[in-house]
Amino acid sequence: MTQSLLHRILDYANRPDPYPIYEELRRTPVHHEADGPYVISTYYEIRSLLHDPRMSSDARNLASHTSDPLAEPGSAEGGALPPGFLKLDPPEHDRLRRMANRPFGPPHSPRRVDGMRPELHDIVTGLIDGIGDPGGFDLVEQFSYPFPVTVICRLLGVPREDEARFHVWADTLAASLDPDPDADPAERGKDAHDARMELGMYLAGLIEERRKHPGEDMLSQLATAKGGDGAMSTMELLSTAALLLIAGHETTVNLITNGMLTLLRHPDVLGRLREDPRLAVPIVEELLRFEPPVQLVPQRTTLADIEIRGVTIPKGAPVWLVLASGNRDPQRFEDPDRFDPDRPDIQHLGLGSGVHSCFGAPLARLETQFALAELARRLENPRLVQDPPPYRQNAVLRGPRQLHITCDGIRA
Ligand code: HEM
């Protein structure tokens, strides 16, 4: 039996190269299979829905959310964490995002991310120095994973000795974002629920501690803030902290790994980056277009009937926005399957757009620019051991599970 397009997107066998499926998908910009979500795959339609106030990110607005693989069981009954602002609509979303932004970005904290440069440099240097055998190592384990996870823990103020416990919870929650049709939703829901419970309890203790002894970290500032929006309730604080920890986890890991994989497949660009680290800026933008870590946004629903490209999406229907397909839409990008950091205009969808556009974008960009520039400079003649590498199961947060590299040495 031929598989439906939706199944082919989720089929693990297609993880190394989902782009031919997206090309097929774009022939029907609003694709709908019986009982399935409405799948949007073309650039302009995705962008318009990302900016449409009739679209909701709140799963409670789904007409039938009992079978939603992304619903968080127990989230309404207390105990587990309520959803963070990623899954809320305005005005609650805007209020919480504004409050979270106070200690993170302009206008109140314009130097927070930029001020992390020396720390980022030290972490990157320490990790590259620590690569044991340049003749064969896994970039994910030795570098792409520990780097952003350490950074987000430091930013929020998670003590170093607790970072390992945190990784386990974050991995489980990231896996629960994957709408895998073959996984048992009850089992996965339970794992995610347990992880949210444990993470919630851990963060509650940490917040309590920071209220008594505030430091310079973001959690202390969120816990003690009294801006124009008032203070966050303890539950709001918990879910915001959990959202930041998790959102800053798998995504940047995958961008760094996808980035190195792409550069090793394009040695000319890698060579140019080695000569000129400033090229890291357009390289990271082109990577967010060409190999985006968030392939699709599955948590949207319609608040009214919406007509798009001649199709009416009924109120309460689940909608998937396939960002990675929009990024390869030839109606928007010339020769979209070519990796070309010299493109004059790379306005990709890799960090979303509209009110939910990525909150951590300045940090994610800076981390990846630093990481790729330093890897290019320090690894001598790096080569891929296995191409394609083994991928993670997740079709939403897509990236290699391992990236084995061999090189002739590591420069000082
Ligand atoms: C390369 C790394 C990253 C990528 C590709 C990425 C991608 C995205 C995308 C596509 C969205 C939009 C989701 C939607 O429309 O529903 C988003 C939202 C978000 N991201 Fe990121 N992200 C990255 C790193 C980070 C980091 C490091 C943080 C935390 C510091 C972060 C925090 C968030 C938050 C809190 C939201 C929700 C924003 C809202 O709902 O207003 N992200 N991200």
C-alpha cells in the first residue's frame, strides 16, 4: 500500500532527506488527509498564517483535543506544569513574553546576550580542547549537545552539578513533541507528564532558593521582578523557566550539528569560514533556511473558518506549518535546494515569524556563529566518517543523533 504524504514525513526512513517529500507536498499548498491535520507547505501561505490572529497556539481550542499527540496530560489539573507562553494566545502570551524578555533582551537588558560572549568563548574552547581523539569523535556528544545546554543552564542559573539531571527531563519532553503515529500516545504522554512533574518540582525548589538569595541569573530576576506587568505567579514562573530550558535545548544542538554536516558537505564554504570568521553570520542564516532544526510547527488551530488558496480550513481544525518546506519554496527562493550563504536575501522561516517568533533567536544565532567559526578554525582537515549520519527519531525537531568526524589534529 502506498503511504500517505503525512506518513512519509513522519517515517523514520525519510529522516536523512525529507525535502523531496516536501516538494511533492507543495503541489497542494493546503494538504488534508481524512481525520488528519491541514498541512501548509508553501512559503507565503505559512507566513500569512503565522501572522494571522485567527490562528491559535492553544491546544484547548482544538475541536477534539483528546487525540492530540501534543496535548500535555494533567496540565490543567495542577501537579504538572501548565504550558508556557509558546502554547498560549494573546493577551496572556504577550504579557508573559514581555515579562520573560525584561531580563533577557532590549529595551531593559540590551547587553544580556552580548555580554555572554566571553563565557561562550570559554565554553567552546574548553569543549574543543576536551575532544580526546581527533582521529574519530562524535561531534554531538563532545560538542553540539553540551555547548547550548551548558549555556542555557548558566543563563537561567541552574547549578552545574544539576545539569545532568536536567538533560534527562529535557530529552523526554523534546521527544514528546514528535507526532509519531506509531508511538503509543498514552505511554509517551505518561513519560512527558512525569518529566514535567519532576522538572517542575526541581525548578520550584530553585525558584524558592533564588527568591531568598537572588543572583545575577535570569531566574533570580524573573523571580524578583516587579515591572509594569506586575510579578509572575509561581506557576507562570515555573512554566516560563521550563519553556526556556527546553526550547533552548534540542534546537540549538541540531542547528550546530546540521551546520557542521552541511559545511563538511560543502568544503569550499568551510574553507572560506576558516579564513574569515565573519562569514559565520550569513552561514547561520542560510542554515536556518536550508536545514532548519524545527522542521514544522504542529501546534496550531483555527479560531474561525479560514480560507486559504481556495480551501476552507474549518474552525477548531489542527494545522501544521511545514517551515522547512516553505524555506525550499522556489516561488520564494531561487534555486532553493542549493546551500548558498551568499544569497542576497535569506528571510527564512527557521525561527518562525509573528508573535511566536523565536524568543531565544539572538542567543541561538550567537552560539551557532561562535561554534561553527571555532570548529572551522581549530579542526584540521575534518571529514565525515558516515554520510548520511544516523538521525534522531523526531520529525519535528530534526537532527543527527551522532555526527562522527575524523580530522588530522586540533589547532591551538
Ligand atoms: C537554533 C535554535 C532555535 C531554533 C531553530 C528555534 C526555533 C523556534 C521556532 C520555529 C519558534 C516558533 C514556534 C511557533 O511559532 O510556535 C520558536 C519559539 C520559541 N523559542 Fe526558539 N529556537 C531556537 C533556540 C531557542 C533558544 C536558545 C531559546 C531560549 C533561550 C528559545 C526559546 C523559544 C521560546 C520561548 C519560543 C516561544 C516564543 C513565543 O511563543 O512567543 N529558542 N523557536
